[in-house]
Amino acid sequence: MGLLAVGTPLAWPEAKKTADQVREWGIEQLLAIWNRAKGKERDMLLWGDEIEYLVVKFDDKNRRVRLSLRQADILAALAADEELCKKGGCVPDLQKVFRNTDKLPVFHPEFGRFMLESTPGKPWGIGFKDLLDVEPNMKWRRQIAKDHMEADEGPITLTTFPRLGTKDDFTYPYFPPSGEKLRSQFLPDEIANPHIRFPTLAANIRARRGRKVEINVPIFKDINTPVPFKDPTVNYDLHNWPEDDDVRNGAAKIDHVYMDAMAFGMGSCCLQITFQAKNITEGRKLYDQLSPLGPIMLALTAATPIYKGFLVDTDVRWNQISRAVDDRTAEELGEKPLKHDRWRIPKSRYASNSTYISLDPRLRPEYHDPDLVIDPAIQEQLEAGGMDPLLATHFAHLFIRDPIVVFSEDLNHLDLDQTNHFENIQSTNWQHIRFKPPPADADIGWRVEFRPMEIQMTDFENAAFSIFIVLVTRAILSFELNFYIPIPRTTENMETAHNRDAVLNDRFYFRKDPFPPRPVKINGSASGTTTPMVLPSRPPTPTGPVEEEYTLMTIDEIINGRTESYDDGSSGFPGLLPLVESYLSSVNVDVETRCDLTRYLDLIRKRASGQLWTGAKWIREFVRTHKEYKGDSVVGQGLCYDLLSEVEMVEMVENLGSGGGGPMFKVGAEMRPAAADKGLARAD
């Protein structure tokens, strides 16, 4: 999250009146960016990661753990640290930050008052030394953050707090729910960052929608789970706000855990990677080729099996965030005939991609989304301004949305040297891959943001997935790989990725032949060997039925490869890891560096094959084998304390070791640290 704008936000009735003006000025700013930067060439190939933490407060005496709402205090402590200030500072929201040789990491606020965001102090290059510096840098960031917290607090990299929204005091300090901004049965307004953007965003999403957001996650039905399950935390007799009628009108579904506020989604942590391309052509290619990989990486990083104190029957966060910011009206959802709104919109603002944008001759018309909604007037304006139809279509799709947070001061005049109106729309389209034009006020190139991955419990895991996706992009560009499949298949894959244990039990649509029409050397096979082999020349992209170009594959096949031929006689799939290994061989990496990188790639290989568990499976099994668990899907206070203590211990043990993941990554529970050691270890 960048620096937060300050101003006077408009409530939704007034903001709605300005929507056309904001869109019009946003498009004019986009065209100004386009004309300035479309020919920008030879930018350095850089990338960066973004880590988000939950700040939790342990009460060892009473076996309780709560969310700490001290984000502002922690950032202030970081900004006031004299030693950090001497090295340039690390909180740009509170101080002038100077970059020097130490290149301190940077910390930002996030939506939740219990969250912190961290990024490296400078972008990473594509050199292998940079890749090997990622994990130590992540550990350094975590330690700096922890050093500026209270002794009983800790930065935890879990996607969600397991008991967010329960009926007890799950925050410190405690605030009652049902405030004016969120109007949630379960969450207080004070849980959100107090910066005026965040409560306004939540309130205006609810106001535009005409009711509270509606998040229902299927309950995990264990042996003692009530059947049917009716969420016992829902109060059907609450009458504080008009929106409290939602549950009486059927918002809370049977056999589901019900949530009703933006904070249930935007209070989630994730791992994001942003790439700077050398030019717009390369950026557009990366955007397209990474899109089909999104659902695969979402399932591979699955880490979210608990919501509101219940085990749920899904493993990832994506749809919950999507529903938490879904501002579509009943007409746009198709629940009522169009009368006041312009069109029916198939997806939330937070959703999988709906466009391809590369001028790649391999991009067939059949790959596009047949249900894509665009604003024709905006597309016409962009094309008249010199933008090609494909990219104009992309932005004309994003700009079907209304601006949600509008500051009155921004409406006084249009500044074509700024991007505030463009970013108002662009930054609230949370797609799983984001195409980012250069900002007006910095020497930064065209960027692509990879957004689907779940945050992992340890820095080793987060480094491994960061390094892997970086190396995949290098293989894509070096070997001219082609992963195009129709966008509706990627949309289906995103749904499949939510399934419990999807990484092992489900299959995903994926392209059978990723190669250009020439020989390519590949290292390895499905067995993970590294003996080079040369694949025969492949034919050009076929012009026959698109359905013959892709098939259903397991994640093991997609990551590690498939040796068997397909039913149509075509050869098997090489696997993303063997492609990465081939890339590493092609650039002559020294043996020591190659061995160091193998530690990270082995995690990916074994996670895909099922030899190692996802975080979601590990958490679920921890709960189900805990002595206090009653087989009823409930994650109680003491169990939650033990779980988060275990997560903290796993990261601590892994940090003390030589890497490689430590005991967290052993399949089964035999290597878990003893629960009795947790409080003592934290006290030490």
C-alpha cells in the first residue's frame, strides 16, 4: 500500500454524483501516462515482494491470544528509533525516508489496525545473489518489527486471525461491535485503520451496494458438527441499523459461517510480488502469461481453513475478500432488472482477471472472456487518444466501476502530471494480476503485480514462493513460453483452488503445449532429476479447436511434469519446475548457488506432490488432533492460543536452523515442538 492521501472524503450520495467526472479525468490522466511512457525502453528488470503481518498479543497465563490494535504505536516506534533514523528511516508515512547503503526495509499501515506491511528497502534485481538475499531480508524485517512491539506481542504471518469476529474480546483493547461505519454484528469500527480512507471505503461500499456485504463460507462438517449447521454467532434480533435486517432477509446461509463486513476480507494477509518489465511489451506479455498460473499458486499456497472460530470447508482466502468488497447493486448482480444501473457485472471488484492485453500473435480471439463488460465510450476515447484496441478494452473494462472514495479537494482541478483519478479506479480493481503503468512522479517502469498467493507461516516458505515465481517469469521470457487458455477456464480454476486439499485432490485446466516452434532444452522430468534433455520441435500454435490446446491436470503434473501422453496422442507436460531448472542451466549458475536455490525449489516440488502439506492442511490437522477439539468444527480460545503459539514456535525454530523449512514441513505431527515449551520459549 502506498502513501495514503489526505482530504475530505465524500459520503456515497455525494461521491456518486462525481463518478463520471472522476472517470473522465482518470482516463485523461491515463492517456497522459500512455503518451509519456509508451515508448519507455530498457528499464531494469526489477522485482519486489510485499509481506503482511498480523500483530497478535499473547496472554500466556490465561492461554488467550488477541489481535493487537497497536499498528499506529508500532509504526511510531519504528519512526522514532534513532538508530533506524540514522540509517535513513523506514516509515515513509511518518517520516522522510532516505535510502543509503543499509537499505532498511520499509513499513506501511494496512486496512486492519492489527496489520503491518513490509517491503524490502530497494527492489530486487534478477541476479542470483539477490534471490539468495530474499529470505535473510524477510527475517530481518520480521525481527525489526518484533523489536518495536511489546514483549507479549508478535508479528505472525497467517492469512487471517482464526477468531476474528467471535463473540468474545478477540482484540486488545476491546471495542464493542456494531459501529456506524462497518455496522457489523461481529466487528467494531475501531478494528480498521483510522485513516479516513478506510472507514469511508467500507461505508461507501455498503451504501453503494444498498446492504451489508455478504460473506458465507461452507462449514467443515466434522463428526460432531450440528446438521444442519446454523451459525450460532448470528444475532437475528439486533436492530441497531437498517442493515441489521439483512440476516432476517436470508443473508446468513444454513451450513455456512456468515460474515458481514469489509474487514473480514481486507483484514487478510497475503504475499504479493511486483515485477518491473524492461518495456510495455514485456509487461503486457508477463501479465498475460502469469494469469493462468494464478489459481495454481493460490492452491499451492493454501493457508486459510478457519473463519470466525470455525473450521470451514475451503482452504484459501480469495472469495472471502472478493465478497467483502463487492459493491455491486442488486441490478448489477442480476437480482433485479436493469433500471438505474448501466449493466450487469459478472464479477466483484476483487476477482480473477477478465482480460488479456498482450499484442502476442499467439493470443487467439477465442481466449477472451465472452462475458466481458466494457464502457464503449471510454474504449472509444482511449483509441482516439492513440491506445491500441486491446489495451483500451482492458481499461474500458476496469472503468465500468464507480470510484468509492472521493476527496472533495481532488475535484477542484485536473492535473495531468498526477495519477490520483486514474488510481482511484485502477487501485480498487483488485484483480489477481494487475497491470501498473509508470507513476508520474518517479522513474519507474511498466509493472505487473502477482497477487493470488497466500501468506505463509515462515520466512523460508515466503522466500521460496517468491523466488519460484520470479524464476518462472525468467523462463517465460527466455523460452517464449505460452500458457494461454481461455479466460473462463482460469475463472473456473480460481473456484477450484478454494476446495479443501485442492492441491492433491483436484485438477485444473492448463495448456498442454507451452513451447514455441523450436527445440528447447529442458532439465529434469516429473521425477525431479536434472539431466538435460532436448525436446523435439513443436508445431506452431494450432488453429484448430481451442479446446484441444488445454486439458485438466493435477498441480503435481503442472509443477513437476507429466511423462504420460494425453488421450489425443500429444506428449506430456514438462512441468514448471523442470522449465525453471532448464533456465538455471542456460545461464550457467555456479554449483553452490544452484544448491542454495534447490532448497527453495524442493519445497515447491514436494508441496505440489503432496510430500509436504499446505499450511491449510497443517492448521486443519493441528486443530482436529488437539486435545480440546470436540469434533464440532469449533476452534476455541485455548485451541487458538496453542495454534498461534505453535505457529510462532515453528517460525522461531526455523529461524534458528539452517533453513530448509525446519520441523514445520514434516508430514505429520511427530516433529512438532512440545506445547509446554511455548510460553517458556517466548519468555526467553
